[in-house]
Amino acid sequence: MIDSLEAARALDDIEEMTRRVRQSQIYRLSSLMMILWGALVFAGNLVTYLTPRYADKAWLSVYVLGIAGSVVLGAAERSRSGVSSFDLRTVLAFVMFFAFGFFVETIGHFGPREMGAFWPIYFMLFYGLAGLWFGIAYTVFGLGVTALTLIGYAFIDPAFPLWMAFVNGAGLILGGLWMRRS
């Protein structure tokens, strides 16, 4: 027989283990999505830098492939673990997220350079917020990419899309790899 203090400690241990497993599942899916989006964003920025006239088509492709890939990864994670971490609410959140971004872009009359800074900062806002619930790694990553984006926007002129390929695209890939280790 165990006393109530030992039972409480055992329940605390179980709760802590459950929290760690859940965080590990979130980090696993997040890392895969970060790597996917990083590769797509890297490619989008390279196209923007090398052939600016195709930038609009490149970014439309990035968004379509990124959203589709995210849905596939979420479904695969659900079938692998049996835990739903990507559902209709997540898809609707993606739609609302992009709709608001496109709305701001439209009323802001952004040029290519401003859009090149707006979208990464907008994405990183949500990484920073996610860190409040899912772990400090998200917040550190979001603030780091935001700071580097602003530095590039202020000091790098013609090579800004190339800068963003490495800061945002490669940064997402490295962040995803880092989260796989966490």
C-alpha cells in the first residue's frame, strides 16, 4: 500500500511525463513543418532574387505547397501517433492567418521589399506567441528571425531577398533540425 503523499508524487510524475510526451509530439510535427516551409521559403526567396518577374508565381507556389504539405504532415502524424494535433480548426487557422496577411498586404500597398519583410515578421509573431504555450524555443526562434529580418531590411538593399533566403528559409530549416533534438 502507498500512502496519499506517495500517490500524489506518482500522479505528478505521470502528469509530467504526459506533458513531456505531448511537447515532444508538438516539437516533432513543428520541426517537420519548419523544415518543409524553410525549403519552400528558401526557394521562393531565391526565385525572387534571381528572377524577380516570377516572384508572384513562386510565392503562390510556396503558399499552396506549404499549406498542402502541412496538411499531409499533420495527417501523417495523426496516423502515426493516434493523436490529433492537426484538425479542421488548424486548417481554418491557416486560412484566417493567410487571409489576414493578404488583407494587410493589400491595404498596405506594399512593394516587393516591404512584403519580403512583412511576411517573415508576421509568421514569427506567431512563433513567438506559440513559445508562451509550447516552449521557449519557439519564442527565441521567432525573435531571432524577426531581428535579422529588420537588420536586413534596414541595411541590405539589392540582396535583401538573398539575405531572407538564408535568414528565413535556412533559419526555418535549422530551427526545425534544432527542434528535432529538443
